[in-house]
Amino acid sequence: MGDTGTANMATCDAAATVCSGTDCLVPPSTYNQTLSTVLSAVITVMMAIVMFSMGCTVDARKLWGHLKRPWGIIIGFLCQFGLMPLIAFLLALAFDVLPVQAIVIIIMGCCPGGSGSNIICYWLDGDMDLSISMTACSSILALGMMPLCLLIYTTVWTSGGTITVPYDTMCITLASLLIPIAAGMIAKTKFPNFAKKILKIGSIFGFLLIVIIAVVGGVLYQSSWEIDPTLWIIGSIYPFIGFGLGFLLAWFVGQPLYRCRTIALETGIQNASLCSTIVQLSFSPEELELMFAFPLIYSIFQIVAALGNQHCRFFVTLITEINFNHHLKATVKQEQESEGSALGEFLTGKDVFACISV
């Protein structure tokens, strides 16, 4: 018996707190809980730094100029908090995803624009001042608009009581991010040289934040990547829909092409880091297993969609040039017949293309 008891004791786990020789009691591991707490703290601090750096891009005078002539910002607002949440809602319904997955899709759709849109706007020759102003305004307005849009569009899934949206945690997170934005705007005004240095740090932190979320989230929520392929499909087509509808709405109301590009970028590029921060701080580990991967999927495809926008820009410019040339030739012919104008000999196709490209 003594030998048997010794053999049984030998099989007990080294971490067992109670070992009677036949039964072992091993305390549950707190590794994941500790790692989750650390991740929450790290992404909160890094997100604050990113938002501070975003505030450092905002010139108060230029922002005020856009607010006095707010058509661009109004159109961006309609796209950001009108089109994008509605598209998210329709996609979640169309693909019949799980309630918790529908919630994260709609949260992604309700997020304000990210600072990445400003960088890509610079690459694509958009209106940088408008882009920065739209990002700042949408980030501030998100405090009220995100909870409102979620309340409107998540009722289909939350009415059954199977999942609840933690509005209190979300509002606290959004409100706390307004402080670094305001501080960044003050720094831009009072200490412009310091603000320039912070911009470089913020861009690095923004990249690191996505990497940390992907790596640590992959360790914590390993099954989050083994999800229904529909989330990959939604994450891949959603940015393209946002870009397309944002561009069309801006074009429909008569905005110039460079502003149409800007509004399209601000519509399609969402603050995926903010979405990840909100879901990490607001939902349980079991729910995060099903929803954590979606913001990362979206962030990948929004970059792909933005790069694709460069090629779309070429074709739009080409089509516009052809139409403009046709209209110009007709106008010149009419002018020459009536007044003998030499305008047709002066304007070349290259000049027209240069005018359109500006």
C-alpha cells in the first residue's frame, strides 16, 4: 500500500496544493488573465500616445477654416456615422453571423477614422487639411455617435439577452481618448517643434500597437483565427464598399476629385486600433475568442483597398480627361465659329491633364 501511495503521489502535479495520494487539486492558471490585463494596460497607454500624436497634426486655424465651410466635414460625417454603420449592419445580416461577431463588425463600422488615413491621403494627393480635420472631428464626435449607432444597429442581436454591449466601458474609453487629442492640439499650437517630434513617435507606436495586438492577441485567443470564413469575406469587402460609397457621395454633391479621394479614404479607413482597444476592455475572454480577429482582418484589407484606390484614381482621371477633352473640343469649335478664338491651338492634352491632376 505504501508503495502504491508513493507511486500515486509521484504522479501529482508539482503545482498541486492538495495531494492525498489519490486526488490532486491543481489551482487554475492565471497566466492568461495576467497577460490579458497587461495587454489591456499596454494598448490603452499606446493608444493614448497615438491619439496624442494625432492631435499634434491638427492646426486649430485650418480646422476652424473647415468648420466655417463645413461641406467636406458634413459629408465625411454622413459617411462615417451614417453609411459605415449601416453597411456593417447589412453585412452582418446578409452573412448571418453570430451575435457577438455582429457586434464587433458594427463596432468597427462605428469607429472614427484613423490617423493612417492622413498618411495615405498624403500619398494619393488628397486634401491633407480636410483629412486631418475630418479625423479629428470624427474622433471627438465618436463619444456620442458610437454608442448611439450601436444602440440603433445592435438591437437585433441584443434584444434576446444573449449578449450585452457594455456602453459604460466604451464611453469611458472614448472620453479618456479625448484628453490626449486635446493635449496634442495644444502642443501643436504652443510647441510646434515638439509636436513634430511626437508625430514621428506616434507613427512608430501606431505600427507597434497593431503588431502587439496581433501577436499577444494571437497567444491569448488562439482559436480567434479559426473562425467562420464569413468574417474574412466581410473584412475583405467592407473597406472597398466604404471607399466606393464615400467617393460616390462626395462626387454626387459636387466635390472636386481630390476631395472625393480624401472623403473616400476617411470613410473606408477606420481606427482598427481603437476597435481592438474597445473590445479588449469591454468583453469577456470567451467572447473575445470570436471577435478579436476581425479588427485585424479589416486593418489588413483597408490598406489593400487604399492601395487599390491609387489604380482607381488613374482610371477616373483618364475617363475625366477624355470627357473633358470632348467637352473642350466642342466648346472651342463653337468659340472659333462665333469669335474666331485661338484657344484650341493653345490648350494641349498635356495642359488639360495637368489641370485635372491638380
